[in-house]
Amino acid sequence: MPIATPEGASRVTAAASDVVAEVRAGLLKLHEKTDLFFDQVLSRHRPRMQCAPGCVPCCGRMPSVFPVEAWIIAHELSADKDMVRLLERLIKPVGNRDEAKPCPLLERGRCAVYALRPIICRSHGAPIKVPGRPLDRFDACPLNFNEPGMRQLVTAEDVLDIDRLNQILAVIDGMSRQAFPEGAGLDLRMPLAKGISYFLRTGF
């Protein structure tokens, strides 16, 4: 898988560059807001949540993501040749497979793209709203809120509406497709490794 070239990068037209900048800013802002939410929940429920560096059960399989979430990783890291080589080495064994266990981006028990990881990775571990269920029947990592009475301590401000996050992601992803000639032909969601490989190869 070759490193992105200037020729590939030129396929994003000058007219589309403003869209690219808006997409980048919007996605990074969403990352920031999701991290802030998660950190606030973790600070309130530290004894009831096991999330910490090196805890990787949530990385047990490669996530399926919106294409724009794979794009931001390739876009931000494509100028770092060492990082591109690392990504190529980690992704190569996966090939075109849709599933991989564990996530191929785990490197020595750490996420190789942690600062740019997808929303599903940023939100995992926090209480997730399940439509139609009472508040205390939220979804969460089985390592968290797993003792009697813990779930009753969670309030509405602690529960993440992942459907709302995905709606925002879908809007940002739709904007990104305006900037890329082949964007309209991409699947709504794609395996993370396949997406990163695609965007590194095309140079978008």
C-alpha cells in the first residue's frame, strides 16, 4: 500500500478544500465534546468504571465506522512517513476482511491512533442510552457498573445518546463525500482498517 502522493492529494479540488476544512473542524470538535462528556462521567463514577490506559477488552474487534472517521486518521497522519509505515504494517494482515480480532490498530496494548480514534471507541465504557428502556437499563462495558446498586447511581446527565452522536456523524460524513470524487460510492459504514487503507492509497 503506497504512501499518499501529491498527485493523489491533488484530486481534492480547490473548491472542495473549504469543505475538507469544515469537515475536519467538525469532526475534531465532535471528538473533543465526546471526550469531555466521557471524562466528566468517569470523574463522577471512577469507583464504578474500570476504564484506564492498558484496558483493552473494548478493542476486542475492529470497529465499523463512518468513512469520514477513517479519513481523518489518514488525513492527519499521512505526512508522517514513520506513522504511515506503522499503519501499513498493522493493517496489512487484515487485508480486505471486514472483521478482525483484536482491532489491528492495537500496538503493544495501546491504540496506535488513540488521539484520532473513532467515536465508538471514545464513547465505549460510558453508559449508553437504550431507547425504550428505563434509565438504569443502559448499555455499558461489562466491566463497568457491574455490582448491585451501581446502576441506580447513574443520572440522566451520565447517559450518552449514541444515536444522536451517529446522526451528527452522518451529517459530517455526508459533507465529506462532497469533497471526494468517489465519495458517493462508499458504503455508509466500513471496517476501520479498510477505510484507512483506502484513504492512504487514494491520497484524499
